[in-house]
Amino acid sequence: MTVSLDIPALVRRFREDGYLILRGVLSEERTARLNAAIDEVLAQEPDELAINVYHSVERHPAIAELIDEPSLLPLMVNLLGYNIQLHISHLTVRKPNPANVKTASQSFINWHRDGPHPEFPTIGGLTAAYYVKACYILSDMSEPDRGNTKIIPGSHRKAGFQPVQTDVDSPLEDELQICGKPGDVFLFPQNLWHAGAPNRSSFTRRQLFMGYSPIWMRPIDYHRASDALLQGASPIRRQLLGDISSNCFKYYVPEESMVPLKALWLGGSGASVYS
């Protein structure tokens, strides 16, 4: 399945709105294969209402295939630049929880921006996009109130923005629930205000977040990619797993041969978020 994307137009929209929704990125067959892989992963986890599996690419080859997903990789390169790596792979499953039972793993997440503590530095009240997540929707999220991710479009461009309250259960005037069908993908940067709503529907939410960041930043999931992930990896996948050089200085100033993703970079026409 080939998805044709107008990358310059999508980058401009991303910079303006702070998110993108891409329909039908994964075929029905691919989505079914991913869900089967997730079934295998979940069989090894405690049966909870809310399940979080971090570094999920390590758990199944079908999930690891998304590291360098060709439908999205050119877009990600032109959002963040070509010196990038996999930052996080986070599988979230939220079973129906109409009574809002408290769970050991978070069943909802209030309004926040991603990042470290203390926060990323700000200039004039604004924070740059340090990493971008692509969320693969793997269950029927076509209607709101199914544990959807909520966002506040444009909040990344509002200096000093803070929502009037952070309780995800109390609707905000400008909030948007991301709705989509299995195989759809949405993207957003860490500096966009977002939240994970409770699931009070009869549907189980399945979303898989694949985040990318500059290679000079420490990834969340791992210090060094495992030998299992690196075995047989293409040059592009090796770059995305941070395996470009034993000289850490090269993370900042890589030689061209170390960053094969440069071939996907459109330069000025790509309108990177850093331009």
C-alpha cells in the first residue's frame, strides 16, 4: 500500500495547527497483523483495564517494522530534520471503564505537554518542537468519548499558554478529540497541549505511539538499541536506532554517510519546524 503525501503542504499545516491526521496509512491487512502482534504482547502482561507497554518495538517484529515505516518517514524527516532517531514506542490499551475505576497504570492523563522536569527552555514564552509522535490508531476510534486523545490545536504557538484547568473530564472551549479508524495515524509535537481521556464507551482503545527526536537527545526508551533490534537492520533503521558512530560527538555533527535519511530531506521546500 502506497500513501502519497504532499509533504511541504503537510509541514506548513503542522506548523500552524500543531497536529496532522492522516487517513488510511495502514492497510486492513497490516492493521490486522499489528493487532495480532499486540495480542501476543498483551498475553504476557497483567490483565488490567489500562495497559502501557513502553519500548514496544522490542516486543514484536511487526511493531518494530514501524520504526522506519516508509509511508511516514519522509514526512517525519521534513518535520524534524534528517539527523533523527526513534525516541519512544509506547503501546496504550484502554479497556471500557465506565465507572472510572482507579487503575495501577494510568487510565487517563490530564492536560499536559510532554517533556522533562524542569521543562524544555522557552524563548518568549514558546517552546520548540523537540520531538514528534506518530500515533497509529488500531481500534475503532471514529467517535469521541472512547478514550480518545484530546488536543488543543494551535496551543504550541501561544506564548505562555496554560489551559484554564487541567482536568481532562472538564471540556475546554478549544479542545478537539482525535477520531479515526484502524489504520489512521495522527502526529503532534511534544509542545502541543494534549490529554488522554477516560474510556467510558463499550470499545477498547488501542493506540501505538512512535516518537522521534534529534539523535543528540537521549531517547526515553533505551540507552543503546539491543543487538536483536540491530541485527540485519538497514542503514536507515540503524540510524533510527541511534547506531551511527562510537564517537558521541558525531551525534551532533554526523558525517553524511552516517545519516542516510538525508536522502529524504527536501531542504527549504520541506519547511522544517526548525526553519
